[in-house]
Amino acid sequence: QVQLVESGGGLVQAGGSLSLSCVGSARAFNNYAIAWFRQAPGKERQFVVSMGVNGDVLYLEDSMKGRFTISRDNDKNTVYLQMNTLRPEDTAVYYCAAAFGFSLAPRTSTRQYGYWGQGTEVFVSS
């Protein structure tokens, strides 16, 4: 069982940056793959990026590689999402999610993650 708590959301102008954090309660936090999803108003929850237990990083889109960076500090049980050059279309509630163990297959579906935080809201103004 792991509990996740996100923070760091807020209001930012287009072109600005935000850093989101996700703190997990699991003792063996390093044994969990962590992903960031987002859900814009009226839309389905969308995979953004994940980091597996071996450190592999997977992005939904190549265009995000230059703007979003995921990192983790297992000593602090924390995963970060650094978001730069934000756009109005990045406006959404951002969720972190956890899945136990290593997976050969990409984990990009909400169904593949059993633990979720409550979300943190990001609003990018134009």
C-alpha cells in the first residue's frame, strides 16, 4: 500500500515554469514505477510521463521531452515533474500514480497504476 501526495500546482503565465512534487509513503518507494497523468476539464485522464524502477523514462509525446522532466529522489520518497515553457493547453489537474515492480511493457494506461494521489491543479494563462 502506498499513499501519494502531490504539490506544486498553481497559476502561471504561458512560457513560465512549475515544479510538481509527489511524495509517497511506501517503505520501498524505489520498487514502484511512478507516472504523471493529467486531466483537463471535460477530458479523459492522459498519461504524461513515467519513470520505471530501473530509471527508464517514457513520455507520451516526443514534444514533451524538451519541456517536461521527471526525476526522483528515493531517499526522500519523492518524484518531481519540472515543467518549462508551459502552454495554455497544459492546463489540467496533474496526478501522480504508482505501480509496483518492473514491467517490460510500457505503462501508459490508468488501469496499470493502482495508487493515485489527489491531484494538483495547474492553470496556464495566455
